[in-house]
Amino acid sequence: MWHGFTVRVVSLIILLGLVCTRAVLAVPPFEVTFLDVGEGDAIYIRTPQGKTLLVDTANPATAGRIVKFLRSRGVETIHAVFITHPHPDHMGGIFQLLSTFKVERVYDNGQPIEEMPRCDIYRWYVESVRTLDHYRALRSGQTIIYGDTKVEVLWPQRLNPSEWNHNSLVLRLTHRGRVFLLMGDALASTEAELLRRELSLKADVLKAGHHGSVDTLSKEFLQRVSPSFVVLSVNRDNPRGYPARDVLERLDRAGVTTLVTHEDGNIGFLVDSSGGLRLMVGQR
Ligand SMILES: [Zn+2]
């Protein structure tokens, strides 16, 4: 009798082991996808625990691409939107997202807008976003945790009233030892500030600041970050000439794999439960 009982217990333990192994295998990967939104930035993040995060929201004319993408993923709730700074190619889609999805939190860098020339989109932004109960401005040193995913705010430490791009939120996402450094529209001046601080900036994937303009991705910064992949979020035939030829050449010399949204489409990275990193390009 005891023998039979033992066999049953052992069988149960083995069965549970198999179920647990299957459960581990079935854990969805962590995903970071840089969406091709033409002029601007929009980054979709999905944690294995099912949290949906967005960093930037494209411009008002291309926000529909984010809506289409999120719907294709069955998203109904966006747990947090991080707006790196309130320029229209980063915050312009927030109005459509707020009216289409349940948005639980909105963060930005707190850039004072009131001094801007009277421009309706900024007034709308203040009225629709900054008045939300769940809106917060972030500062360097703050960290937000979503399960085993960490979002650290590396910048801004303080705001320079006249330089919006320099004040962009710089976010470091970490999951299972993989690091994504998201620069918003930060410039070489921001990079220099980050270099001055004794931060480990090493990252697997670097989203370059300010669409790869000439005053981004200094040689020193690239060396310190030492990324395997650099993503440039920019439209075809950008009227300001982004990305700069100098920057592309610098990336080439550094031996980095450079991905560009208008050429590669949506650029996705998956991190599995053991920290393996996989690249997916060409999804639309
Ligand atoms: Zn921009």
C-alpha cells in the first residue's frame, strides 16, 4: 500500500514538474518594437506579465499606425505612456490614444509649455494630459518596476528652459540582463552629461537620440554604450536631412548593426526567459 502511495506521489511530482516546465516554456517573451511611424518616435513594450508600455506616440498624422498595431496585438489597456518630451513628433498621438484605449499612466519630462508661442497643440496637450490625475513628470534617479522589467530614468536631472531636445527623458529598460537605452530626442550635450556621471551606459540596443541628427551619437558615447544594435527612428526623405551622413559613417566604423524604421519597418526585439535576444524586422 505504501509502495503504491509512493509511486503515486512520485508520479504526481513528475507530472507537476512537466506542467511547471511547460509553464516556464510558455512564458511570453519580453518585446520591444520600434514602430515605423514616419516622422517621430513610438516604441511598443510588452512585458511577459502582460503590461503594455509605450515610449512616445508618433505625430498626429501617423498615430493611426500605433492604434492599428496595438489592435493587432489585442491591446485594450496601455499601462503607461512615457512621452520623452512634448514635441509634436513624440506627443502628437497621445490624443488619439487617450480616446481609443484605457491609459493608466502618462509620464513626461515636465517641460514647461506655457512659455511656448501660442500654438494650439501645446495648449491641447496641457489641457488633455497634464490635467490627468495619473499624469506625472519624471526625473533622473526614478525607477519604475513592472515584474522583472525595470524602467530607470537617467535624464533629465534638471530642465534647461530653452533646449527641449536636451531635456528629453532618457530611459534605460532592463529585462533578464538585456538593456535597451532609449534616448528620445537627446543630443550630444545630453550624452556628454550622461558620460560625466559615473553611470554604466552599456546597452544591447540603443535608440539614438534626435533621429540621428548630426549632433548625436558622439564617438565617446558610442564607445561607452557599446551597443550591438542602434535604431534610428526617422522618415524617408526627412526635410531636415536626418539621419546625418556623418552619424551613419560613425556607426559603420564602429561596426554596429544600424536599423532604420523607414527602411526596415517595425523593428522588434524579443528577450526570452533565459535572456536570449532575437531581432525581428520587416513587420508592418
Ligand atoms: Zn523628434
